[in-house]
Amino acid sequence: MYLSTARDFSSKKLESVKKSLSSAEKLFGQRVCVYATGSYGRLEAGPSSDLDLFIVSDMIEKKSENGPKIERRLSGIDEIKLQYHLISCVEENELPAFDGDGKYLSCHTFEEYVKYLGGPDDDAKNSLTGRLLLLLESKPLLGVAEYDRLIGHVIEKYFLDHSANPKKFVPAFLFNDILRMWRTFCVNYEYKRKSGSAETKIKNLKLKYSRMLTCYSALLFLLDAYSRNETVNQNDVRDMISKTPTERLLAVSGNCNYLDEASREIVVSSLSRALSDYSEFLEFMHDDNNSTSIQAVEVHEEWRGKSYQFGEAMELALSSIGRMDGKSSVLYRLVLI
């Protein structure tokens, strides 16, 4: 499938990017993490794909004349220096320039990622997007130890109640936050779209394929873990994070021997079809000529129809795992109610 071609291309490009950032790693790697999201975070980038990055640093207490002072480990000056390294890296690797003329290359903090969790400011502060993409589609480029520590810091907030019921823990908070991310993707698309433009049609298809896969591969992976073990622990979440969305589908397909034969066959065949459909979509999107052809009504309608088939395959796998012995699991019901 074309998926393997995209994976090879993405992996090689990311290795080149890391090599270009080797001097930045020495300067800042112990104080900050930089991770890629989007197509590179999913290891499915094409020749025209850009590099979507998040920069995150922890806080540290420093002594001053007026008493202890809490500051970010990466100073403002060092943040500018790091941005220079990142911009130079993009140019060196012949990648498209950063979106928004680089305005999104600002540094977040560990605390920001959890401070607004579940609150009304979560989306406005961009912490929802940074936090969820960290969990759903990220690859570290700089500061791997800090990246791992950030993941642990975030997961811990979702598992505050785990110790009280470890053998029957339902990760409702995390599950609902992933669903919130999916709904945010959907409503943000409606707010930003310009009716009829080729760009809008492309974004619509990306929503129906890539965005859906990012969120629902994670839900499917967690649901599978819960169905097998009647609980979900932090290691399950770390395992989910370590895999790309397509790898999660393959993992679930290989894990479902606990299902009855009919349900297992539905899951395996549905996920195989979803992966095949997604591979075809990527190959189409990576051809630059298709940004023009998609403006044609018949081409867009064809791919919109295919996207519904892709969604149907995902739903069949989700419902087959979520409903065992004719009953919906507690976790599966969160998707519905």
C-alpha cells in the first residue's frame, strides 16, 4: 500500500530534521521538547507537506532578591534562538515555511497543558490542541527526555482516580477529551470554511479522513484495551501514544482474538478496508495536481462518498468491539451518550 511509501518518506525526512537540529539539541534539549504533529507526526507526509511543531518547556524555581521566583526553564532569549534553529532547519531540509509566518512557534509550558484541562479556556489557550496532538499524533524532534516527561505529566492528570479502582478503571476523562478534540475539529472547520473553494474541499476531506483517524484510532485502541482487560492503565495510554493512527488499527486487528468469530471477522475486515481506503486517500492527496482536480464537482463528490465508506468501516470496528455478548461496554457508551 502507499502507506508504506509515505511512512518511509516521513521517517527519512524526520531523521534529516533531527540531524539539522543536533546543535539545538545540545543547547536546549535538557530544557525543552519540540515535537512534530500533523502528517509528520502520523508518519504519512508527502513531498509538499509542511512541518507542524509544538515547543514546550517546564517551569523552575529561581532565587532572587525578592524571594523565590518561578520562571520557564527556556528563557525568552533562548526561545528566540531556538526559533531561529527551527526556521533554519526547515529551510535546510527544503520544507514549506511555517504557517502564519512563524507566529505559532511560541513556547508553551508543562503547566499550561494541564491547568486548563476540561475548562472553558482550554481551546482558546491552544492547550487543548497541543495536549491532545501530543497524545494522538506526535513525534519528538528535540528533547526526548523532556517529551517523555511531558507525556507522563499529562497522563497523570487523566488518571487521578485510577488508584481508587485500578482493576475496573474507566478512562472517561481521557475518552471525553479525545471526543472533545474531534468535535472541536468539526466545528472549527465549519467556522473557517469558505464555501466552494478548492482549499475548503481539501480541508473537508482531511477532516473526514485524517482528523477522524487521529481521534477514532485512539478511541478504538483504548476501547480494545478496556474490552480485553476490563480496565485501562497508564501503560496502555503510553502504548497508544507510541503508535501512529494507522499502527493502532493494525494493533487492534491483531489483538481481537477475545471476540467471537463473527465479531472478530468484522473487526479485521473493517480495519483492513479502512487502511486500504486511507492509503488510497493519501496517495491522491500527495499528488499536487489533485488540488486542482478536486475543484470539479464530480471528483469531490466521488471522494466524499469514499470518505463515508471509510467512516463506516471505522464505526463497524468500534461497535463490534464495544458491544460484546449483545451488551455495550461502559466505555463504548461514552461514544454514544
